[in-house]
Amino acid sequence: EYDLIVTGGAALIHDPNNPQLQKAKDLGLKIITFATGIGEFVSKEESIEIIGNHGKTTTTSIVAWCLKKCGEDASFFIGEAPMGFEDSIHSGESKWSVQEGDEHPSLGQEPGGKFLYHKVKHILFTSADWDHKNIYPTEESYYQVYRELFDILPKEGKITASLDGIRVLDVLET
């Protein structure tokens, strides 16, 4: 018996009336997006979000590996199958976590970038090369989703940015 359904964007892109999702609704099951699931089950007290549109997967893998080598059973979500780990997602016992953050929204499910639904305390910002032009029609609208994430960062949170990263200063300076 199921008590939670986690959906990805593809469930609704291919069929807005997805019969499996509709059945879950009819049964009264709790339904959350994958982005919300990362926030609930992966993000920990000391959560590091890797953002930008170049180098996220590699950087997330490296940070997760470093935490592992430091003896932390850190939680992580990596967007690809990483070397050195059995899985691309893990919910560990440590207070640390590292997530690959996506600025693209969960289409048809939640507004704003997926990373807005993670519990972010620290950010590592790699780049902001205007992307997803079908969703963000102007550079400014694309940059705004990053600023929304910065706005919800707790006071004790930190942003570490690659100042050589494409358009990073443009996003940070406003």
C-alpha cells in the first residue's frame, strides 16, 4: 500500500491527465513533486545547493565525495550517476547534504525553479548563462529565479560564487 506519490515533470508533460496521477488523487494519496521530495528527504540542516547551468553535476559529485571522505554520511542528490557512489540520491544520517539545484520549474506543478523547494542554507553558484528561453524569455527573467533563491537563504547562510562563471556577477550585483 502506498502513502506518498512523488511525481516528476514528465508525468504531466506527456499527458496532463496522467491516469496514474489521477488514480492517486482519487485514492486521496499524498502527492508531491520530486523537487519537494528532495527538500523533505534529502536536504539537511547544513544543506549545500549547487546552482548554475554549467558544472552542477560535477561540482555536486565532488562536494558529496569530499563529505564522504571526511567521514560524513551526508545526504546528496546528483543529477547523473556519479562515480564513487552506488546511487545518485542518498538520505544519510549526517547534518550535511548537497543537492544539484535546478533553476528550471517543475512544469505544470510548482512555480519557480526546482531549487526553491529544497531547504537551502549554503549556495555554491557556478554560472548563469541565459538558458531555458522558452520558460525565461529575457535574461532578466532568468536571473530573477536565482535572486528568488538568494532571497530565501537564511541569515546564517552563505553564497560562494565562481566570479569567473558566466554572468555570475550580473546576477549577484543587482
